[in-house]
Amino acid sequence: MSKVDALLARLTSEEGERLKPYDDATGLPVRAPKGQITWGRGFNLMQCGSSGLFAVMERYLVSALDAELSRFPWYAQLDDVRGSVPLDMAYNEGLTGFLGGWPHFIAALARGDIQSAAAECHVEDPKVEPRYEKLKQILLTGQQPT
């Protein structure tokens, strides 16, 4: 199992699966004039309700993040399950948000100090705190949650 596979195994439970555009803050569907939202070269997002297409896009995005993070020795040295934790955080917060927002977490990983990294793995937002508690346990145990 790779870091990408470890994260992809959790994303549906962490993020849900909505095949139509929605507002991440409210969970409500996004509405546009005449019910059409396009993306790319005229791709109508309101017609994209396909789990297969979603899975390809999701793998592409997570794999791109994995490639970016792999440039850092602290990430590359992690086993795949533990490595899926910073990958998850970067997916959730964006690469820039993750790299800029978690200096103590990253420093602990760079030292190989999993205990300290796990202690840093928390947020104040009650909406996502359960997710980060799971990530903390993954770091500590090296196991995917069941």
C-alpha cells in the first residue's frame, strides 16, 4: 500500500462523496444561473455525476500532492501509512496551507519524532477535530483505522 492508497482508503469517510458541486462551508449544493457550472474547456460540472470520473480526478490530485511532498526528506522517509497523514493534511488544507501552518508537526517528523508529531496533530475546529484525532492515532500506531 502506498501513501496515496492509504489516504484514498480514508477519504470517503473523511470527506464524503458528492458528485455535484457543493459549498464546503455549508454543505449546500452550488447553484448557478440556469443550473450550469462549467469547468475547464466547457465541462459541465452539473453533468459529472460519475464515481469513475471522480475516482480518476481524486487519484490525480492526491498523486500530485504526494509528488510535491516527496521532495521533502521528512516525508519521503515515512512508511506509507504514516506518510498518508501529512498527505491527508495537505489534501485538506492545500499544500501551502499545510507547509505554512504546521511547522512544529513538520519539524517533529523531520527529527523522526512520531510522538511529538502526533501531539501536534490537533485543530480547534470541532468540525474536523475528529479527523485529526484519527490522524494522530494513525501516526502513533502505524495502522489504518478499521
